[in-house]
Amino acid sequence: MPTTAEPDVVIVGGGHNALVAAAYLAQAGRRVVVLEARDELGGAVAGARLFPGVDARVSRFSYLVSLLPDQVVADLGLDLELRSRRVASYTPIPYGDLLVGDGEEATRRSFTALTGDPAAYEAWTGFYARVAELAAVVAPTLTEPLPRAADLRARVPADVWRDLVERPVGEVLERTFSDDTVRGVVLTDALIGTFARADDASLVQNRCFLYHLVGNGTGEWRVPVGGMGRVADELVRAARHAGADLRTGTVVTRITPLLGGGAEVTLADGSRLGAPIVLLGCAPAVAARLLGEGTVPADEPEGSQLKVNLLLRRLPRLRSGVDPATAFAGTLHLGQGYARLDEAYAEAAAGVLPDPLPSEVYCHTLTDPSILGEDLRAGGHQTLTLFGVHAPARLFRDDPDGMRDRARDAALRALQAVLAEPLEDCLATDAEGRPCVEVVTPVDLEADLRMPGGHIFHGDLAWPWLADGTEPRTPAEAWGVATAHPGVLRCGSGAVRGGAVSGLGGQNAAMAVLAGA
């Protein structure tokens, strides 16, 4: 039942992390109120029927699950099925292709045919075995208080720590792989959601790479049956079942920290709600404005991705002749060679949209057709999700609509270049006869979800551990969710271990509260 007494915890924002925190705390007997400005819960994880008159529930913003810990799923009793994809990735290029998955021998043959080097496959498996050594050490710590960097370093081979944590990831890629395509396929995991080069001295690309490959110790990206909307639905159910009061259409206009800890939250209708604990599920830049702290332009995050959602009557044929059911089953890499990714970064940094846009595509419905209505399934319809990189928000500020169209065309050109037939011939249409294509730019994400700059991680990712010499003084600091105000904690992607669809920000915040914050 919803809470009726004064809350113990107020959570600002109703995204997946906020729902995780609400469920944990309500299960522990806390009176929890969640305040979400939008009319639906789940944030970037929510599903939607995007195309009028079309029975397809698409994961509009996010699309795969890797970082959500099995422990969180079990603790909250979430009824989720996450399926493995038959193929990891397929990369068509003019002089060959690279197929990863569909059996070890097929993958080995593909590496040898592409590179001409019989040892290329061993270099690939050896590299990811080294990554797995780091993932196996880091993953179990994500649902515990932050470990110390020195403790983790002592448990990982020195060369692995150096190559993945201390030096730009581009160095180890160039040393390990000689083929441009192979280097690029590996590098993409360091770029999704960030705007950087392989050799960026800030190592933001290394942190992104770690988060993409550490989930549950394997780094496998799995398909949620029912789409990402199923993840949101289950979190809403778990939080409500535990007794959390989830309020939508509730806009927070100010957060005023209280001298004794906690804060008073002011709503758009003028009402106020105070609690000894206030959790911030919103982005840090949004929280700073609500707290009256403000931000300077240099502190504002900037997203750098384009998402295109498509519904097709059937999958298109490829120039390579590979079965579309194989090519689209995993991640289809488009224009993501190592040199091209660097070139595209330089173009975007200079204010020019890369065209064709380096992108990757995946088909949810080959693994899970349940997001389609019965008639669409019977008719052979399929969804495609295209995710373009190096499309920073700055490119869309002056002309959002015009640049959205240009970005759509640049992304679809990258796809069309590998197809043996016009993509238009395969597109489904909605009830009004329009092609089923939706484009989401960083500025669209900013407007729809209140994510500053459209940054999907709410800002640059942090290393998921304590820096050497750091000594936490409170449970909030020990869990990586502290702010400058006692009783006001981060619980979203702005937490130290926030970012991606993980629930870690919410779980970490809940554990800090239960430990005394």
C-alpha cells in the first residue's frame, strides 16, 4: 500500500535506479516516496509503442542488459528472462567480413580469412581472457562498499591493470591486433556513450570499456524478453509490492538541505515534502540546479550518440550474401574500423557530422519476438536498433530538427552501404502510411528524459573503486553515493558506480541508507 505517514525517504526521479533503491528500502520497512516528473516510470528503460497503429513495444532509449547484477534480480524478486544471442557480432567490409560467434570454428575461420593470419583468433581470445581476469575481480565488488584500488590491483596481473586501467586502451589494441577491422570492433565498447579517441589521455574511454565488459563477471550483453520495458515494469512492480509510493507527473523545483540532515523538496504546485533521507535519481547537473548550486558550462555533460528505431516487414539482404538472420542476430558493425572511428571523432570535434555515421545495429526480435503483436510476428516483421557514435550534442543545438534528419540519413547510409537492396523496400509503415523510423538525438534525450546534454551515463563514468589514499568517512562515501549534504545521496547514474542499465546506483544508495548513510 502507498505510504500515508511522513516518508523516511524521498527519491527525486523515477528511473530504473530510483526504482531499485525504492524497492530495497521499502522491503526493509522504510516509508518511501518516489517523485517522477514524467507521466511514466522507468526513465530510459521504459518501453513504448512508437508507431501509431502498430502493435510493437520498442525499447526506445536503451536496448540490452549486461551490468544488472544477478544479485539485484534475486534480491528484488524480479521476474526477468535474459537470453543470450547466437552471434556476438558481424562486421561486413568491402574486402571481407568478420563473424564472431556461431561456433568457435566458424569464428576462427572468419578471423583467418579476414586477416590472413592464422594466429589472429588466438590474439582475440587471449585479449578477452585478460579482460576477463579484471572483470572477475571487479564484478563481485559492485554490490559491496567501494574497494580500494590497491586491493584490486594486487589481485590482477600487472600487465592487465596497466593496459586497461593506467594506459590509454588504444595502446594495447594497437599492440595486440594488426587488422584495422578487428581493432575497431574491440574499440567500440570503449566509445558507446562517450566522446573520446582510443588514445585519450583522460582514460574516459578505458572506463567506458570496463563498464561494457565487466557485467556479472562475463560482460555478456543479453536480450531482455519483453524488451527493456519488461525490466521497467518489473522494477515498478517490485517497488509497489514492497510498499513504495510511486508518484508520476510530479515536478520537483527545489531541494533545500536541512541543518540536521536530509532535505525539504519543493514541488511545482508549491507543496513541500521533507525527509531525513533524500535520494537523487536525477543527473548530477540537474541536482546541482535543484540544490541552488548551479553548474558552469564546462561541468555540463555532453552525450554523443544517435539512436534509430526501425520496424521492418522483413530483414534486408546483404551484399556479402550472409544470411540476414545471422548478420543481424548479434551486433552488426558499420563503418567502425579503427581508423574510421578516429577520423569520425575528428570530424565531429570540428563541428561536422560524420557521414556515413559509424554505427552498430541489432535485431531484438530475432532473439525475442514477444515485443511484437501476433499479426506482426506471423507476418515476419522485425525490429532494428541502430546506435551511432561520435554524434555529440553540440552538433544538434542550433538546428535540432534539420540535424536530426541529416543524422538519420547519415546513419541509414551506413546501413544501406552493406545491403543488397533498398532499405526502404523493407520498412513497415504505421497506420498513417509513414515509414516506421524514429530518431533520437542527444538533444531529444535531454528534452524527453531531462538528461543534460543527452548523456546516457549522466556524465563521464568513474572507476568503480576508491582512489589510493582515499578514506571514506560515512557509509554514503563508502558506497560512492555521497554529496556535500548529509542525508542527501545520489542513487542514479551519477553515483560512482552508476551508468548504463545496472541498478547499481540504486542498490548502492539503498545499502548506504541501511548502513546509516
